[in-house]
Amino acid sequence: MVKICCIGAGYVGGPTMAVIALKCPEIEVAVVDISTPRISAWNSDHLPIYEPGLDDVVKQCRGKNLFFSTDVEKHVAEADIVFVSVNTPTKTQGLGAGKAADLTYWESAARMIADVSKILCTNLWSAELSKLAANAFLAQRISSVNAMSALCEATGADVSQVSHSIGTDSRIGPKFLNASVGFGGSCFQKDILNLVYICECNGLPEVANYWKQVIKVNDYQKNRFVNRVVSSMFNTVSGKKIAILGFAFKKDTGDTRETPAIDVCKGLLGDKAKLSIYDPQVSEDQILRDLAMKKFDWDHPAHLQPLSPTSNKQQISVVWDAYEAIKDAHGICIMTEWDEFKNLDYKKVYDNMQKPAFVFDGRNVVDVKKLREIGFIVYSIGKPLDAWLKDMPAVA
């Protein structure tokens, strides 16, 4: 029987290996990690990660051809194929801090593999740059369509129509062309920053600046969203309740790494807003930790992350029902495209909000026309502006 071992039982390693085990019952799959609590969770009824259907997949395969273990060396030595899915966070100190990848965990895994396995060597830089370029190109597409969304708002165009039009060109294609409040996740920004660092180290400042711009546009999109919220609500959100619907970086996951919701929430908290946050798969502890954490600290081990609560905690409440989050709110910010946010009873929502009632759709999931007919003032990224918003500055 072919044996696969994956080092790292996180958001990538665990689910990926579970699906491989499901689709390839003739292959034995072992997921290993040095974290005993994480492996214990994978072997329990309460998995450490949420993805739709993941519970069923793991329960179907676990103990048959899918195993979770802390005995790393044993399973690596027995494996025919080894996957490495450990964190490569951005360095927070030392040479290259804020850009270069911290390869501590990856190097540790590689050295251990070298001690117990035979390695087939390939061109090192080709392998490294292929991985970084793949994520950089995907992030570039998102920043490109988000840049177009700003122009669409200024001209009255509809970014969804523009995306559909250019997506019909087979040279471009339709994927990764949905305008939003910005990209998140564990890899896009991190890999681009590492690419920038490598370019600078190799004397290519023009190339480095090109890739920096992808991140600058992403930051601009988040800042633009916050500015739109504040300027639309009479140029202040101080003391006003804002409902934050969604905190994960995308739907169908509890992953909050680099989620745009963090920067948006921090921007609103900076203007003294009161936030009521709801996400069906993100815990209160995780949300408060994310809002207290310094940039780049999220991808390091828990014992190296800050433990002190956010100084803005009195401005934040985390609830477990969308309608509770919305009750008596002045405005709603949709930060994650969870399906349930498309299907809310928006007449009920409107009746339970302060007036005027604002909806700021950071994922373009609501029916703008229907909500305006109910009485909402609606901002949807890259869409023709509400009459109210046309008279308001784009920057607070």
C-alpha cells in the first residue's frame, strides 16, 4: 500500500489529506504534527478546523486509511510521498522583517525529512518562485478587479458587468474576478512580501515595487471601504452601533488569517464605533485575539502571540445570531459572503435598525435594488452609487 505523510495538521494539511484519503481508499494517509492538542482535536469529535462536509469525511476515513499522529519521524520514514504544510510566516524581527518569510518551521521539517528519507533534488529557485508566483498572480487579479471597482463607482459603471465581459475572453477567464473589500487568507500577502524581499535582495527595485502595488491596492480597498462607511454616516461613527456580518476571510471556513474584517474593524474602532460582530464559524476568543494582535503575529505559535485583550474591548460585542448583531444598529457591514447573509429577512432587519439604515456590502451578495426599495441606503462595491452616497465624499 502506498503511504502518504503530511507534516502539518493545519488548515491546509488536515483537510487536503482527508479528501485524499476519501478519494483514494487504497492509499494510507498519515497527518503528523508536533502539537499534541491539535492532533488530539483531529482524533476527537470536535475537529480543530471547520469546512463544509469535513466532519463526515474525517469520520468516514479516520482509523481506516487516515491517521493523525505526533510521531512525526516514524511516519515520514515509512512514507512514499511526503507533503510539507507547515507555516512560513512573515518575519517580525531581524533581517527582512516585515517582508521575508520566516522559514524556521519549514527548515526544521526539511532537515528532519533529510535525516530519514531519500530526497530527489530539483532546481531550488524554480521550485521556490513557482509557489510564490502562483499566489502573487492570483492576488494580482483580485487587486486588478478591485482597482476597477473604484473606477466603476466614480463613473457609474457596474463592476460585475465589467468582470463578466472581460471574463468571456478565453485569455483572461472568469475566475478570481469578483470585486470585494479585499483579499485575505494565509498566503497571498505573505508570499507577495517574500517575493518583494527576494526582488530587493537581487537588485530589482522596479520589480519589487510592481508586486508591492498589489498589496497597496488591497490595503487601499479596505481603507476605501472604511472611509465610505464613515463619510456616508454624516462623517462620524462615534458611538454608533455597526453590525459586522462575517469575520472569516471567506465563506465556509473559520480561518481568519489576514481577513479584511480585521483592518475594517480596526478602522471603525479608531473612529469610536461600537461593533457587534457575528460569524457562524469564528469564536469570540479568536475575534478578540485577532483584533488585539500585531501585524504578522497571527501565523506564529500561540505561545508567541500576544495574550493581552484589545484596548477597544468595551467597544466590541460578539454575538451568535445575525439578527442580534443587527438589532438597533445604524449600519451593517457584510465582510464574508456566507450564504445566510443573502437570505436574511431584510424587511425585518430594516424594521429593527436605527434610521437612516445603511448596508455596506463588502462582498456584493445582497440584492441592491430590493434593499433600496425596502428603504436601506446601500453601498455595494463597484456598483452604481445610491443617490445618498453620490453627495457624500469618498474619503472621510
